[in-house]
Amino acid sequence: MKSENGAAAAAGWTRQRERSNLTLLRLMRWIALAAGRRVSRALLYAAVLYFVVAGGELPRHSRRYLDRALGRRATWRDIHRHLFTFTATVLDRVYLLRERFDMFEVEATGIETILEPVGHGEGVLACGAHLGSFEALRMVGHDKGLRVAMIMYEDNARLINETLAAIAPDAKLHTIALGRVDAMLALRRWLDDGGVAGMLADRTLPGNAQRSKTVTLPFLGAPARFADGPFRLAAMLRKKLVFMAGVYRGGNRYELHFAELADFSKAGSAADRDAAIRAALERYVATLESLCRSAPYNWFNFYDFWAEADASASKST
């Protein structure tokens, strides 16, 4: 059974981290716009080095993850690179949210998995992770004329809006906040009009137990817990579900990855639907693991992702 205290702690940590970042984000916006990207990135090296040397939760969580993703003991250089990659993508958000797409080089693989159905007027659900940069996906959306919205819980939607105000006050990001009475109607209307709706599926949140189940799956060599809520949502709406990620490759380069996870447009029996949901979740985890192996410094879930599954396993023995 899922630990409610553990989930609440993880979600509480997320909210606390986002709020504490707002001042830093405003400072980064000022530096980015005043000094430019090259000077700002140079300043990041020293700032990240301070965090690595000073220690604390951030480098500890980075090491726990990198040990698994790299398949060896992470060095301080690995941790510095991981945290620098994170701060570099945050810095780039300033420019991407201001639609300065000309500053970046981007390659997209599998984009036809979204363009094809949207071209026929069919909406698509896109499932991502705290990996790379979601804002980088705005580049292909802008280039291809896609209408993109983010699905999130109401508290997270407020935090995202605060974050956007800190980074790019004039930026507009369409959000659909779950938990509101009209949320499902708004989401269905958005998809029926040929829009793309994105959500993140690598973090469980409290308060959604009735809408999803928590499934333990192998991830980077150890059991980890994933919620199947996004996959059940796609099945209920009978839409195609696509994996998405904007992987940072250094300098000004991003690689956008898209891969079909499931097509729920042809709904079968309840048993068939449950099997399809499980298969889509397993495909998502395998795809995420593959990217964590090939781009290990891009995953930014800075907490002990495996702790809850470890605690559950120890209780059962």
C-alpha cells in the first residue's frame, strides 16, 4: 500500500522548493537579460561549484541518482555537471519563454507521432518527466503551429504561474488544472479541438488515489513507484498517448524526443483497457530509463526516488 506520509512529504518538498526558487529565478532573469547568455552561463559554473562543495540535500540526491544512472560511483565532477545542466536549462527558460528560439539548435525525433493525429484534427496527450526542458518543446510547437497546454494539479498550476511571472512576466502558458469541477470538460474540449495536452508522470502526488494506482516497477536497477493516473486519463478520454522530452545536449543544443506509448482511441473491455494501461506505463518507464542512461545529467527529480519502494519492501520482509 502506498505511504500517504511519504507522498505528502515528497509533494510538500516540491512546493517548498518551487517557492524558495522564485527569488533565485528573478535574479537569474535579471542576470540573463542584463549580461546575456554567455556571461550568465559562466557565472553558473562558480555558483554550482559552491553548492557541490557546501554539500546539502541537492548534491546528496544527485549522487544517489547518478550512482544508478551511470552504473558506478558518481564523482564530484559528475555531480557538478548534473547540477550545472539543471541550472543551465533553468537559465534557458528565460529565453525560451520569451520565444528567443533563434538562439538554439534543436533536433526532433518521432515528432510525426504528434503531427500526424493533430493534422487530422485529433488531440494528443503527451506524457513527460522532470527530464531536460519542457520549454524546449515549445520550439517545435511554435514551429509546427501546435496548440500546447499543461495538465497539472491546481496547487502546482499556481506555482507554475508564479514561476512564469518570475522568469518571463509576459509569457503565456495555457494550463488545465485538475481538481476543478470543469477540468475534465476543459481538457476534453481542448483535445477535441486538436490541441496537445502535456503532463509529467515521474512523480506521485497525494489526493489522486481514487483516480490512479501506484505501481512498483524496476527503474535504473531498483524498484520504484509510479502512478498510472496519466495513463488512465488517456484511456478514459480514448486518446493517443505520446512520450515527450526535451533533452539538453550542451551549448545551445536540444534534442526533442517523442515516442508513442499507447493509442486508446479504440477502447476494448475493462480488462483489455487495464492491460493496455499497464503496458503503456511499463513502456513509459522503459523509455525514461533509456534516456536517463543516455543523458544521465538531464533528470532533475532531486529527491530519493526509490525510498518509498525500499521502505515498502523492508516492511514486507
